[in-house]
Amino acid sequence: MSFRSPYHETPSEGSFNREFSDAEKGQHDTSRVALAPMSKVYASDKVNGHLTAFPPAHDGNMSSATQSTSSFHNYSKSDSSLPILPKKKIPPPPPPKKQEPRKSTLFVLWFNTYKRLFVFVVTLNLVGIVLTSVGQFQYAQDNLGSMVLGNLLFAILMRNELFFRILYMAFIYGLRSWASLRMKLMAASFLQHVGGVHSGCALSGTAWLVYYIVQILSHRSIREPAVLISGIVTVVFIITSVVSALPWVRNNHHNIFERYHRFAGWLGLAATWSFVVLISDNHRKHLVYHLHDHLVRLPILTTIWKRLASDIAFFRIALPWVTIRQVPVEVEIPSSKVAVLRFNRGMQQGLLGRIGRSALMEYHAFGIISEGRHSPYHYMVCGVQGDFTKSLVANPPTKIWTRELKFAGIGHASAMFKRGIRVCTGTGIGAALSTCIQSKNWFLIWIGSDQYNTFGSTISRLIHDNIEPDRMILWDTKERGGRPDTMQLLRDTWNNFGAEVIFITSNMKGNDEMMQGCREEGMHAFGTLWDF
């Protein structure tokens, strides 16, 4: 199906509204500049490619800049004969219609799949703890260590990159050819919000651990001091890891979250392993063998399984870290608000990568742009907001640490659906673009301000070389005089393109507006998550 958008003739680029970050606003005084600003490129000698100029692939959709400068690509065409044309005045769009969403819509979006999974897991475990405490759950009472380890192991599993890739692969290839749209939507929702299982199991494992320590303290006369000490140390580390992951800490003190959640979590798991070994050895001194229906129950087997489970946990934690490498990187700085990073090797669509200045400390997740697995490069768009991204502009690296094993984002699930819309604002293009590049069945909507001057010719080339004009809408809020009526734009594209689903990457305000509008209109949508 070919769809000619009524919007695609308009100029493009940029951000969503005034409340966006500086990276998305692209603040430039174009009244004094006729050409695009010079993009600075910083690179390691080991990165393939030549750093020469490249012309923007203009076809009427990009901003008014008439010429790109330095980027990652070759350029042999002279710009000396290009005239500087006066800007064409475009009337601002009418203000979007404001409609208050229903309370039921707000509740469904607030109590999303993440919270439902979290509540289910925590409630199930709390019921188990209560039943155990009143003597109605004897299995748990006899295997408290297993209850602790089982929850913590599952929490770790839900954050393992390799497990995630396998899970996505199973859902995509297992469902896309025969499953109903409803089933695919449920699967995609689970994949996006599976972090609720991680949080629920981590909190539940902590609760079981506290209950276990209380039980040990109540029978401390038969316990060795080492067991008591290791149990208390384990609780302190695990609780520190859990508290550092609370939303308020994550959002307001991200560096604290990165350090304490990771290192306290590692120490907590090491302490848990020591605690399990010590408590199991202590139990062996009080073994009682039972014969029931010709089955001999040997507590030593439970000890072996607990130790094996602990070893598996350490393997799961270590696996992604084994793939850490310091790799060469080129950094293009088209503006003071954005850094575009280029790495060797092509990637599948819908993946995210973690990068950091050091091997063990802070890692930051960014969407990956690539033209395919056989492409020589992949890219990350980093909007300048925090200390890490500011350092990419102020002190561009030529090498950077990354995990070679990338993890899947919700965009990776796009392969399950027949046709869809990928809408993004500002730097959200980094997470959205690959899906539309690698699949002809996805429509790109990019809303933002002064996009070409802010993001440079590399992103322009990737868009115009790979996406047909009738499969994208690029809206420049600076040239258009304001943001579009986003819901009308989505509604028209949904109907004309025949989409099944919408994936949204925006800031919190823009995400909420679009998610509420899509819910009211009956359009299936998946929004942005801030839980990585």
C-alpha cells in the first residue's frame, strides 16, 4: 500500500514543545546564518571511513539549511554555485484541540502492565509469607533459602541482556505469522513492562530474606555466629540496592542509582551466596532423614541445588560484563546540543546500547540507528542533558566502553506487526529511526525544532537515503511556527497507512499526551519507558 501523506510537503525537524530539553530545542539564531553550522568530528585512527564533507539529501522535507559541512560521509560536490534563498514565511499551524481524557483512560495508563506485574508478584509472595508465618505453608518454612534465591534469581533474569534477546526472538518468530493482533499486543506489552517482574521479585526476595533472618534470630541458640552475621550483612546490602532503585532516586540522583544499585546488588548477591552456604552447612549438623513412600528426602540435595542456583546467578550477572570492550568511536557535534556517535558494525533494528567512560561505573543507554546487520556502522544520538552527555561535547572521546551484547527495546517487537507508526520527538529519533529504515511497513513521524542545524547531515542522510517521502512526516516546529495537532496527524496517518500499532518515543509530557489521545481514539500505542 502506498500512502502519500498530506503533511510530507511541509518542512521538517525538531522538538515537541517548550518544555523539552535543550537537546530537543536546538536553539540557534538562523537570522544571522545562511548555511548549516560546521560539524566537528572527533575520531580514533582505528575507525573505518573518511571524514570529509557530505551534502544533505534535501528533497523539500528537511530544514532551510542549504549545505552541510563536515560529517561521517564522503562529499565531492561543490557548493560554490548554490544560491542563498530567502526564507519562505509559513503561517503557524492552528493550536491543537485540547480534550481532557476520561478518568478510566488515566487509570488504565497509570496502572499499566508494569504495575500489574509488580503487584501480582509482590501480592503472591506476601500471601506466601503470611501463610508461612501462621504455619500453613510448610514447604516454604522448610525451604526459606530457596524462596529467597528463587525470587532474586528471577529478578536477575529479567534484566539479563541475553535472556531478553532470546525472549524477544521467541515472541517475534513464534507469534507474527499466526497470532491475532490482540495476542501480539499482549506479548509486546509484557516484553515492554517485564521490568515489573524484576522489581517485584527483587522486593519479594528481600521480604523473604528479612523473614528468614527473623526466624534465625528466634532460634539463634542453635545457629553459629557466622550465620547470623552473614544474614544481617546480606539484608543491609540487598535493602541498599532496593532503596537506590526507587523511582525518586533514579529520576533525581541517577548517578547514585547507577553506583549503589549495581555495587550493593553485587555485594548483596555475594553475601547471599555466602549466607546460603553457611546456613546449609549449619543445617547439616541437624539432619533428619525421613522415609515416606520409598522416597528418602536428603537435605544435602537441597544444599546442592541452592549452591547451583547461586552459581547460575553469578553466571547470569557476569555474562553481559564479559562482553565489555573499549571500542573506537567517532563523535560528530553538529551543534552544542547533540552528539552523534558512530561505531563499527551494523545492528538489527530496535536495539539499545550502553556506553560509559569507565568499564565498571556508570553506563548510559541510547537507541541504536543502523541501516542493517550488514551495514559497516551504527550510530547513537546523544542529547546533551546530564554530566555524561555534556562531556561528549566538551571532551569528545575517541574510545569508549560498551557492552557488545546489546539489549532489546520495545522497537525490536515491531517485527511482530504488519504495519505501524513510529512517532518521536527531538533526540527520540535515535531509538525510532532504525525501525523505519529496516522495515518498509513502518511510517516515521519526527517532530522537532531546527532539526537539521541541531542534528546534522548524518541523520539527514540516513533518513532520506532509506525512507521514501510518502513514508515519513518531518515537522519543523521552528519553521512552522509551532507544534502540530499531533493527534490529528496520528489519526490521519493511522487511517491512511493502515497501521496496527503506534510506538512513541518522547519526553514525559509528550508521551502522556499521545498515549492518552491514542487510548481515547482506540489506537493501540506503546509509550516511552524510563526504566532501564
